[in-house]
Amino acid sequence: MLVVVQKRVVKPILDLLRVGATPEKLAWSLAVGVMVGVNPLLGSTTMLALALAGTFRLNLVASQLSNHAVYPLELALFPLWIKLGSLVFRTPGLPLTKTGLAAAARHPWDTTRALWMWEWHGLVVWLACSAVLAPLLAVLLTPTLRRALDRLHHEPVIER
């Protein structure tokens, strides 16, 4: 597992530093990708990360890399965002019992409206959390990326 993370996440980030990405911009790109990658609107992360990275002139590769790296977290956090949205907006929780699902299946339009309500509330909570956590993550990543860049500058050059 560690070898896969090294090959698929760490190496590409180091390669971006080698080709001139600044630690600050790279940290913001990674932070935005992570936060977009865990949003509760399943299936939206790639386009949303591209849109935000393009709008804020961030590194598209880094934002997509971190976005896709946290995909398992998106699935794990989905119920949390929905639950927090229900708590914040004081709406009933998702009816995940057998009888609750059966009752919801009888009225497709009502089910669609209810699902959108839960999704919308989850998105609002995610957005509020992202406004705090993305800058925090960027601030935490910046020194690490600066150290990595410093180490890269002190690596011996290997002739091929």
C-alpha cells in the first residue's frame, strides 16, 4: 500500500515541484482537490475541481491528483455530511430502514425532493467546513512542500 501511495501520489507531487510548481500554489491546489474530493454530491468532483483550479489559477494536475486520491473518503464521509446537514437544518434523517425505504419508493417525486433536500443540506455544511479546512490544509502543506523542494534542490543530478 505504501509503495502505491509513493508511486501514485508522492512521486507526481515531487515531479510537479521539479518542473517549477511553487510550494504555496501546489499546497492550495492539493487542498482544494482534497476538499472538493470529499463533497457529498457524488459524481461532481472531477468537474468541480477542474472549475475551481481553473478559476483560481491553481495546478490542475495537483488538484485532480488529490481529488482522486481521497475518493474513498468521499464515500466514507457522505453519510456524515448528510447527517450533519439534517442536524444543522433540523430536518428528519435519511430513512435507511427497510420500511422507510419501501415507503419512499411509493412516491418517486416526494423521494426525489427529499433526497435533494438532504443533499442540499449536506452541501451547505460541506461548503462551510471547506471554507475553514481548505486554507488550514494549505497552510499545513506549504512547509512540507517547501522542505521537499529544498531537498530536491540538494539532490545530486544523475546523468542518463
